[in-house]
Amino acid sequence: MEVKTVIVALVGSSSFDRFFNPAHDELQRRGHSVARFLTRNDLLAAVDALQCLEILGASSSFTADRELFAKMPRLRALVSPFTGVEGFDVSAATANGILVANGQITENSVSMAEAAVLFTLASLYDLHGTERYLRENLPRPSQVRARMLMGKKVGLIGFGKIGQAIAERLSAWGVRLVASVRTTRPMPAYVAAQSLDEVLATSDVVIMAASLNPESRGMLDLDALRRMKPDVVFVNITRGGIVPDDTLAALAAERPAMRIALDVFDPEPLKENSPLRDLPNAILTPHMVGHTVESQMRLPEAFCENLLAVAEWRVPEYVVNPSVIETWLRKQDSAQL
């Protein structure tokens, strides 16, 4: 079947060039029309382009909502180069028959899972505190602070691809694995489903593995966090905004035996005056601890593959809203008329 020229827009700052440029060049090589915009306002200013736009590629924080979809009557696919789609109104996209694709590659979920295990062990074993004794030539303490992971209860909040990868890696560590999920799903034999309250109240390690969306934003308020054990290890490597930074900082300041390890914040970058920065019981990294050479090499490829697939009316490998696929494919018939 002959593939018709498709109108594509890629929206994001120049920091996304390493993701956008290869896709831009390959789409153009195949005869498609590609426009590049640095901001959402730049896109909105291109009124004529909005009317004929068929595919939109944008960073995960880009606001793609009902108002925007109404301005793009021909839009049929929305593609993020990353796993996150927190800026996309997936429900509205689905209602409009718009397929949403993202970069949920294996390399990313495994990298993030390994980073979560790294954070957990570094917290339990007080890695940075132990380093301090050597770096500052301090005498060895009379009592050790390290705790084993074996025998602990590890609670996962969310059980998508990252949560599943974490559980798979910890399944041989002699821990009890539990998970809180909003939608009932089959669970492996080594993971027990529990309510969010029970996961928070009974876990020795709590790992945030949920994605950020309207339902999860602010999900863990102070009352919820106070249910955790005084010496809990709390890890977040997915998205900020699920738990307010200042709220978590206040609790960790009250509980010196608590350990927190965070790679994500809201807003980002982490505020210079954030109370998190002053906590001795916190590990903080700038949203990069799980970004590996392997995942960063694969993400631009997956982004390009997703865009090419939807341009050619093929279902891409990584679909966020699979319930729309049947409706989306039917659009092809009318598009060919």
C-alpha cells in the first residue's frame, strides 16, 4: 500500500534534539512533512499547521489536552519519546480516537529497577555515612547502622513495567514483596497485592513505582506518609508530584531513623532552598540515577520507530491506551478516502 505524506509536528526545547533530530530526518527521508516547534505557544501560533496536523511528538511534560485536541481535528497520534506522559490527557485522547505511544522500552524499566535497588541498598547500608568515616578520617563508630535487605518487607506503590522489574530483581533476595495497585491485575506468585494503607503501614522499604497522572498527583499526603514505620526506607525513582517534597522533608526531619532516596521532585530542578537538601538521612539525585547509556541509546530509536509506525498506520510497539487501537485502525479507512 502506498503511504501518503503525513503532517507531523515535533515540539520541545533544543535539549530534546538528540531525540527529535533522528526522527525528523527519517520522517522527511520517507517523504513526510515535519515541522519543529520549540514551545507549545509556537505550535499554537501556527494556526494553519494545527488544522492539518496528523501526528504530534512531544516531551512528556507537554500539555496535550481537550482544548488542544479541538484545535487539531486531524490529529491521530500523540507520541512521547519517554515513558512518562504526565502532560498528556490520555482519557481525552482516547475519547477522540487518538493513539498515545511512549518510550516504555525494556532498557528503561530495567535501568530504573536497578536504580531503585541501588537506592534501597545505599539507604539500608548507610553508604554515604560510612564513606564519611574514611573521607574525614573519623574513628570507626562503636555501633554499626547498616541493615540487611534480607528478611525485610518491600512494598511497591504501582506495579507497571518498572514495578514488575523491581520485583523480579528482588524476588531472590529473601524479602517479602507486596504491591499496591489501583487496577486489579494478575500478580506473580512472589508478589502479594495489598491496599495502599497496608503497604505504607507494614513495609520496611516503600518504593514509589507509580506513574504521575491526575489520580496519583498528591496521592501521598502527610497523613498517608505518617502511616509508614519510623525507620522506613522511602524510595522514589519515577515521578515527583505524587508526594509533596516539603511534606516528605518535614516527616524525614522528624524521624532521624527514616531514610529517603529521591531522584524526582516537583518542580524540577529541586529548589535551591528545598528543606530536602539539608537532611542528613536523604539521598538526592537530579532525575538521572536510572538514566543509563543503554536506555539513552535506545530511546531515540524507539521514538523514531513509534512515529514511523503511526505514520504508516501500523500499531506501534509501545502503546499507552491500547483500548483505542480498534477505533484508531478504523480511522485509516476514512483517511484513505
